[in-house]
Amino acid sequence: MRMMLAICQRECDQWIRQVRTWVIVGLYLICWGWIIGSFELASDHTAMRGFTFYQWFSKGLPLLMLFVAIWGVYEGRKVRFSSLAEVVMTSPVSNGAWISGQWLSGQGRIGLYTLLTVLIQGAWYLWGGVSTALLATDLLYTGVMMGTGLMFFYTCAFVCSTLFRGGWVYLLVVGGWLLLTWLWLNLGIGNNLLTSPIWFIVTPLGMSDNVDSLYGIWGTGLQWQEGMLHQSVMLGITLLILSLGWGWLARIRRNPLENRWVVVMTLLTILLTIGCGGMRYSHFASDLQAYKQEGKVYAIKGSEYREQHAIDRAVKGWVMKSLQLTLSLPKEHWMKVDGKGYIVNESDSNKREAWVTLYHGLKVKKLYGKNVSRWSREGDWVHLQLKEPISHGEGFAFQLQYQGNPERIWNMAGRIKTGFIQKEGLLLRKEDGWYPLVGKRRLGVGEGEWEANNQYYVNPVLMRERVKTDFDVTVSREVTTLPMASTLPAKGQDHFQGASVYGVALVAGQIAQQNYKGVQIVAPPELMAITKKGIAEQLPFWRRVHQWLGDSVKPKVLFFSPIFYQVNWLEEFTDDGVEIIDERSPTSLLKEDDEHKAMLWNPVERIGSNLEVDPDSDLLKTAIIWGLSKEVHKQFKDFFHYAKITATLEDEDNSSVIKSARLLSDIDKQNEKEYQKIVRFLYQEYRREGAQDFSLAKSIQRYEKRNEEEKP
């Protein structure tokens, strides 16, 4: 051991004294200085510091791997072709000490470069005021990812160059990693963990999904656990490769004692790798099992399954008029809620039963009301039986108490979750069913085949409400002291109150809140400036839409989500809608021309009740874009030509839609104001009937009939 450390110290001392070492360090610092300086000097940040850091880090890591591979080949050839007599030592040098000392010196240099990168990231985060929890998780992730990858590739190159002679080793190692680097950078296959040979080795399972999220949603404990297990597995594999090199040298130099030590060290290394790998797989298997259980609950067979977000619309019947929630968060992964609600019957018939939806992971302790006789539960649905029938326009009050863990899993590895309650952050979305929703609602959709371990996943569901609900939400929390915000207006410390069509979402983390030009912004501090700029650019267009359609597309709330999930508030197109934007996509507000803006803010859905493109709605959406955008007028000669390309007009079954398109095109040619008038009328009909029942031809007939009646 002493001999190995002496050799390592000797090599490291020589490396530190070399001028080229400090030239490389200087160039590395200049590169990061340029990246950080460009970000900090920009007036409007389009991404957060974490995302910017990892964007450049992921691009540069393969190049660093290539560099250490070449370096490992060079160091390995020195070991193979040098003579032990050249080493100035007073005692004999064993094969194991020689190869281990040389290898360890290389690992020490890699460790210094990794430490330098972590220090750069840490200093940048501290400068930007990033939270301690997020700082810890991100620095751990960077250290593990960089250290693991560079250590592994250096060892592979070092051992290969030690075992084999000839210049073809250079071509094999360097050419191979050059090819992988080119594929990763140019073909984009590195975005998939299962298809990227580089990323699969260096990325700890589960650490990368939200490592730079502003809410730090996994917690430091899970990051340490995942990171250390991954590091241990890769260390075992690396030492196994190193022991093979040692054994080869021991065989060449015929040292029986070292041959026995090689066998012992190899067995110990294999046991270490298997043990850590088993622990890592058990965690993965546990999450996978929980995910599959979630999938069985929401499995949908055959054609009903849709890879994109499904849509769940509140059916006519009961509506939630008001809901008061007192939420207690005493510890991580746990919530207690006392709720009071008032449900109104808006149907034409009397009703003696009602349904509400509450996530099945939350256990109902009490549910009672003056007119509630009994209740039962079926998965996410709670069935209420009433003592007296409720007629149209009347309602009933109820109270309930429930508790549990609202966390939900959205991918196979169990690492995309919502409904989480942790010290490092909190996210409770309406779509997670953390509070009672009126009616039988779907809280997820998944494919039906859950026995195969493929990349099946459960999809969240976009939930569309029909009317406003008056909310009053009070939060008592001991689990986290981070700033909290909601899609509702704040009335006090952790108290939110207001009427909303969307519903209630709560978030706690590194966030900022500000009301700008009538829009409540809940966003990371770094994205506040770019969000304001986007709102300022959209305001003139929002006013134009209001003039055209009679409703406002100006959102009441812009809410940045810490997961890759977006909700458009245009489900019912009201003035108090909520826009939930992916925290990495603030530039969606910065559309360059009116055509893109009209597509972004268009209130008409193209999808009908069967999750297929509805020709009537699609044509209406196209007609609105044509009226609002001057750019499309320059590209196409008339509306019918534009509609044939953008709307579904090629099917023979859509003859009525084609006739409607020709009629709208003729009106637009004759009188632009008349075109605006009919489009506004059609949109109001769409609002009244809903996407499922809207008929363009019938609405045009009603418009023509109304015009005939208005003529003197």
C-alpha cells in the first residue's frame, strides 16, 4: 500500500509541475467563465441557472470523456513500456503497486477536475441565491455523474493500453469514443437513457429527471442514496477491469503470490458490484411495482388509450358551488384535510345521489351532511346517497375529513411524481385529485398491458371544468418554510381565496409572485423578467382577440410547473383562466408573428369527444387564425385555400364542412367585417354548445336565419 501511494504521489507531483496542466485548467475556467458571463449579462433569462448549467455540461461531458480516454491510453502505454528499474525506489516494486499507483494518480487528477467543476457550479448557484437543498442535490449529481463517467472511461483506456501493444489501440479507443460523441451530439440519441451508451453509464437512475428543478422535488436523502449506489456499482466495475490488468501483468512476470492476490481482489470486487447492484435494483423494482399498481388502476384498453394527455370534462348534472379546505401538512409525504362543500343540481331532473372524485391514496375518515344518508367508495370515486331528492337549482352541503399520501407516479422508473410534500418543495395540482372534484372523474389514463416490463406509463389527465367554484384554502404546515403560492389569490399568510374555473394548485419552493398588468405570475425568480416581457408582447394581441370574439384570452394566472406538464386554461375560455407552463418553456410567450400567436391563444379545440380531430371545430379554429393573422393572408390567396391545407377537408364525409369553408371564404372576399361578425357568432355557438355537440353547418344556418329576421 505504501509503495502504491508513493508511486501515486510521485506521478501527481510531476503532473502539477507541468505547464500544460495549468494551461488546460486555464482553458477550462475560460470556457465556464464565458458560459456564466453570457447568462448573467443577459437582461432576460430564458432558462434557469440549473438548466443552463446542465445544458452545457451535457454537451461538454462526452468531449471530456474523449479527452480522458486519450489520456488513459497514453498513461497505459507508459506503464506497459516502462521498466521497473527506471523508478527510483529503495525497495522492490510489485506489479500490483506499480499499476495501481499509476492508475490512482490518474484518478486523483480526474477527481481534481471534478472538484473544480463542482466548485464552479456551487459558486454560481450561491451567486444566484439558489436554495441550499437544490444546491446540495445538484452538486451531488454533477460530482457523481462526472466522476463516474471519467473514472470509468479512463480505466477502460488505461487497462486496454496496458494489456495490448500497438498503435491500433489508439485508433480503437479514440475512434470509438469519437463516434459515440458524434452520435450523441448530432443524432440526439443521448436524450434516451436506454439508447445512449454514454448516458446509461454515467447517469444514476432517477437523479436526472428533475435535478435542476426549482423545487428540488426529490429531496437530498434520495439523491445521496441514488448517487452513492450508482457510484459504488461503477466503482466495482472499474476495479474489476483494473484487476484484470493487474492479473495480466502478474501472469506475464510470473509472480505466484500476486496471482493469488489477483484472484482474491477480483472475487471481492465482484461481490461488491453484485451487492450494490442488487440494492440499486431493489429500489428500482420497488418503484416499478408501485408504478404498475398505479397503472392497473387507470388502465384503458385498445383504441381508448392515447399517448398524449387525455381530457376529462365535467359532465352536466352536479356542480361544485363552493369548497372550503383546511389543509394540514405535519410531515413529509402526508396531509390532513378538513373540507366543507356545497353541491348544486343543475340538471332538469331530481337527484338522490351524487359522486365526487378523490385520489384513492387518500383515506376518507368522515363524510357527513344534513342531507347525506350514507356514503361508499369505489377507487377514486366517492358515492353519496341523499335523504331527500334535490331538484333543479337546489343543492346540499357536506363535510369530510381525509388524510394520506397524495404522491402519484408518472413513469416506469418511479421518478416523475406529483402530489409530493417534502421539505425541499411541495406541489399539489388539481389534476392529482387532492381535493374533492364533483362527478366521476378520471385521474389518469394508461395502457392495459401491465405485465411486460416495457416503458409503459400512466398519463395525467387534463381536467376541464364547466363553472366557477368559490374556494377558500387555509394551509397549516410544519414540513417546509419555503415560499408558497397558489392559482388562487393570496389573502394572507398561507391563505388563498377566490373563484376559479380551473381549480386549486398549491406549490412551495424557490418561487416568486408578482402581479403584472393584471396577470398573477408564479415563477422562478430568474424567469420573472422574461415572463413580463412575454406578457407585454402578448397584450396587444389579447386585446385584438377580445375585439374579435367577445371574450378575453388574457390569463388570470401564469403558473410555472416544476414538471414537464402544461395545462391550457382555454377549456372554457374565461377571463379567470389559469395557464400552467413548463418551467423550462417561458419562451412560449414570445411568439414572433400573429399566426403563431393565434395558434397559441386559440380558444377552440381540434379534438372532439372521441379524442379524434373534429372537422367542425378544426375549421372554426382555422377560421379564427385566418381572421387574426395578417401573415397567413400573405401566404395564401383565400381562406378556402388555407383551410384545405390546415383543416381536415379532404375526406368525402366532410362535404358539409367543405361547403361551410367555401361560404366563409366567399364572405371574407366580399366583406371583412361580415366575416368577423359570422366568426364571432360561430364561436359563441361553440361556447354555448360545447366542442362535443358543436355543428358548423347548423350554426351557419342559424346565423343566416337570424340575419333574415333582422332585415326590415
